[in-house]
Amino acid sequence: MIPKKKYDNLPLGLGLGLVSPVLGFVVYGFLWSIYFDKAFSYFVEGIFLGVKDFQSSIVALSLIFNLVPFFVFLRSDRYVSGRGVLMALFIYVPLVLYLRFF
């Protein structure tokens, strides 16, 4: 029997998969605010919440940050945690589709 690796469980992957896009949103917002010399609050209130056409694109761009924990889990043979990250991605997809089409 193969021993189970530490940190190889579904709740850990799901949790990281749900949190890392939020971190991606913050990083993207700060990079945007530095580039355009605006405040982060302007990015959130004026761009993300104010312009509906940008919402789905910003959320989809934030989801790219899920690649980091996903590939870390894959490289370290923690496939169950990687499945949790993918599950979180499938939780975010209906949100992106809703923001895009409705």
C-alpha cells in the first residue's frame, strides 16, 4: 500500500483554489493601479464594480493564479489536492459565465 502524502487532501486544494483567485484579483488590481497611477479603490469601485463589461475579464484573469497551486501540487505528486484546485475552478466558471452574458 502506498502511504498517503502530507497535504494531499481535497479540502486543502479546494480552499487554496478558492482563495488564490482572490489573491490574484488583489495583485492584478495593485499592478493596474500602479501602471495607471490610480488608487486601488478606484480599480475596485470604478473599474470592477462600475464597468460591467470588465467584470468577467477581470475575474477570468484572476483565475490564472490557480495555476500556481495546481502545478505545485502536480509537481509534488499531490493529485488529490490538485483535484481540489480544479474543483474550485469549476465553481468559479458559472460566475464568469453569468458576469459575461447577464
